[in-house]
Amino acid sequence: MSNLQLIVLNTDVRTRSNKAFVRRSVLARALSPAMATVVGVHWLLMYVLALTAPGPIWLKILVILGIFFAYATLYRGWSLYGYCALAAVDQAGGQLDQLCSQSNSESSAKLHQLNKI
């Protein structure tokens, strides 16, 4: 259920010409690890900058805690779009494709029946 909620929230179920399908973004899949690497390296560099700056140890600890909470919040937001959504499509995409194809075939059959009338 959580996979379906995330797929719907991320608008990965699309319609084109009255047919539903599950979107699989190749660009997001390629950029996700690159963005995670950039954020992780930047996070580490901010720690190094805080540790090597002149000042008392208590101030360095406060700065490191501030950096941690800021980046942890940003990571949570990034992971919802960049990782969790891709994992949800991987896990539930096949089942959704089957449901979409069944729905598409049923709706096209209903359209053919309406055209005969």
C-alpha cells in the first residue's frame, strides 16, 4: 500500500490517449546516484570545514549538530523523490502494469460495445 501511495504521490501513473501506464524515468534513475554522491561529499566537506575552523570545541559540536540536522532533513526530502519512488516502481510497477493493461482492455472493450449501439 505504501508503494502505491508513493507512486500516486509522485505522479508515476500517467494516462495517454485514455490509456493508463506506469512511468519509468530513465533520467531520474541515472541522476539519483549522482545526486546522492554530491550530497554525501558536500555533507562530509561541511563537517571537515567545521572541524578545521578556529574556535572552541563546544561551538564546533553545535555547528556539526546543525549541519547534521539540516542535511538529514534535506536527505529525507531527496530520498522520497530520488530513491524511494524508484524503489516503489521497481517493487510494484509490474503489478500496476498488469492492472493498467486490464483496465485499458476493459475500457476499450466497452468503447467497442458503445460504438456498435
